[in-house]
Amino acid sequence: GEAAELRDMVKTLLEDRQELRQQVGDLTQNMKVLMDDFERKEGGIDRTLIKREGYAGGSQARLAFRPKGNMIQPAHVSEMGHEALAHLAMQGNHCAHRERLLREIMDVDNCTWEEAHVVLAKMDQYEEQFYWLESMPYRLGITGGFLAAFGSYVMVFSKPVAAWYAVNIVNEDLPVNLADLTINQVGTWTWAWMEPMIGTASFILLCAQFGRSQLAKMNMKPYTEYLLHFRADRVAKRFPAYDRSMVRAWAKHVPPVKWNFFPDYSRNRSLRGPSSGL
């Protein structure tokens, strides 16, 4: 009886040992699959180095090694892992902010990457409702700057404009030999009243630039920063289901402007969005 019980016990132990070995083998295989998937999501680069053939050694030993040839590098931010994408977003990359928000939409709405773009397009449309009003100061500044540059040149060197301005604004007598004056001579004549205006305007701009630099040292937000924060807060309030920090990081961005001064909205691009710089 005791021998039979002993045999049964040994048989049970052998079966348990076989089952344990099978479980260890399955665990090892699963860990290998998990590590391969981790390396692929973190950039897909096999970081194992191989020694270069024919290298004889020396002080620059790092030149003896090269990456292996089986490399699958990410060509777009959508192919990067979460951690690498977060690091890129912390550096202020807008494409990384966009991709992180897409993944947040996928997680919250339980949808695919392609379907998340529909929600992102709605968010972009809501964000840009007041684009033309928000960008109006910049457009007025650009237009005024070009007009001022062209007008100053005309008022200094254009003989007809200078003659009209001298008679009607400055109340100055015209030179006797006005018709014979060259462009440079006209500039010398008009500089008597143009120099104070141009010099004062330049000094005003210099003082404004100095004042802005002092505001920046005090960590005070200029108009652009206030505008970006306003846009971010408005979008985050409108879409509270998604992570507020991700929404605000994505919304702190003004769309680029094309050659015709019209904005290139993100929703009008392909699924991959703007160039990620990779």
C-alpha cells in the first residue's frame, strides 16, 4: 500500500513538473513576443551593434561598430510609441500633440484611428470659428508695414509726390530748378521734413520692442500668448470628455498661411496631417 501511494505521488510530481516546464516555456515565448512588440513600438530599431569588418582598433573605438541592417524606422509620428511621442510633444512639436489627441479620442470614443480624425476635424472647425478676427491685428500690421515702406520711399524720392507734399502739407516753396533735380537730389531736399518723421517712427518701434522685452522678462504674456491660451481654453471647455492638457496642447497652434494669405486648416489635410519633420 505504501509503495503504491509513493508511486502515485511520484507520478503526480512528474506531471506537475511537466506542466510547470510547459508554463515556463509559454511564459518565455510570451516575453519574447512582448519584447519584440516593445522594440517595434519604441521606434522599431534593432539597437544591437555589429563590428565593422576590417577594423584594426585604435583610439576611436566607436567607429568599429555599426547598426545592424534590419531596421524599421518610423516615418511618421503615428508610427511612434506612446513614450517617444510624449517626449516629442514636450519639446513643442505640434504633430506630436495632434497624434496624442487622436489616440486620446480613440481611447475615449473606442474608435479607430481613421474615425478619430472626424472628431478632430470638428474640434478644428470649432477652434477656427474666430480665426479671421483673431488674426486681424497681424494682417493689419503686415499691410500697414508694406504700405509704410512703400510710402516712405515715394515721399522721399518721388518728385511729383514730394512737390505736392511740400506745397500742401509742409507749406514750403519749391526749388527753382525742381525739374532738373535728380532722384538723389530730390531725396536730399525732402529729407529736411522726412527725417524727423522717419526717425521718430523708428524710435517708437525701438521703444516698443524694448518694452516688450521687459514684459517677457517679467513672464508677462503678449497678445499672441493670450490668444493661444484663449483658443486652448475655449476648445477644452467645448470638448470636456477628452484630456484637458492634450486638448489645450493641440489647440495652442495657429494654422499656417498660404501665399494668398488664406489659412491652411488642419482638417483640409490628409489623415497623416502636416509634415512631422521625421
